[in-house]
Amino acid sequence: MLQNRVDPFGYLIKTSARGGWMGNRGILHDEQQHICRAYKSTAWITCVLQFKNRKRTVMTPGRYTELFFLDEATAFSAGHRPCFECRRSAYQHFKSCWLAGNPQYGFTAEVSIQEIDKILHQERINRTKEKVTYEDTFGQLPDGAFIVINEQPCLVFRQMAYPWSPFGYGAPIAISPNETGTVLTPASIIRAFKAGYIPEIILPVI
């Protein structure tokens, strides 16, 4: 079993569960298929599982490490964003929504995605490779955001919280819109959701 599934904290875990999306952070593994770093690039992307009939052997030495996510909401919580090549339409929509939701940076439509990736990287992981989190009122969060309840990552959807697992979501938990707690999804991505990007979510619950 390979350590190539990504949880909402952005950590790489081992599980027999299959993912609905693939991702990339560069070459993270060695010749024995062991993970030896958390990332190689600041471009953390989310890709489709199949593209133009390309075939890959997972964790081939010297090739980028294939990562897998339960759904797109999980990928966003970890700090990934749509790939320019295999998800061009989603990439363009995300960039447009990100710019609309984050005017404080003064970027125009011509800004390089590398500039946005720099901001995302500061929001996703710190210098000790730990997840960056922040506090917010749950009622202010859009569908697709991830929060922490009793140390468990939970998806926010229709004013309920759904506990995450690699296999799917558990039964919903009622949350108060006035309750304040820890948010996992990077702040600028939350603002992109509010500006119109709707992440793919795997429901119903397991």
C-alpha cells in the first residue's frame, strides 16, 4: 500500500480507499516508492484520473508522485487547485473566481498563476511542514469548506458538518452558524468559493 492519498490537512496517508481525483506536487518519492518530502513544487494541482489515454505507472522513479483525493473539496482543503492542462475550463474558472474573491492583492486577469501559487503556498503549509489553519465563524463559510470538530476534519455542506474519511463522509453533525472554530481550507480559496467556484463533493454519506 502506497502513501499517496491526501487528507484534508494536506498530509499523505496510506489507505486502501480509491480516490476520485489525482494530484501533483512534484517528485516526492524515492526509488523504493517511499515518500521523502511533503512537496517539491509550490504548484499543487488537482488533475483528472484519465487524460488523453495517457498511461502511468504510479510512483515511477524520477517521475512526479501521483497523489489521490476523495473529491475536489478535499483537494482544495489540502491547498491544491485545478490543473491548467487536463482541467483547463476548471482552471480558468478557478482563477477568475480567485481573482474576484481576492482583490486585495491587486492582481489583474493577466497575472501568472505562479503568483497565486505563492499565496496559496503560504496559506497551506508552514516552514515546519505543518498545516496552516485559522479561525472563522462557521456561518460565514461556503459549501465545500473544511473545518475541524473534535480533531476530525469535516466538510461544510448546507449548514451541516460531515466527518471525512478516505472512504467518504460520515453522518452529518449540526453546527451553529454563530460557532467559531478551526478552518482547514485556505482563506483565499474560501473567498474563491464565495465568488462562484463550486467544488466537486462526493455525497451522500457512507
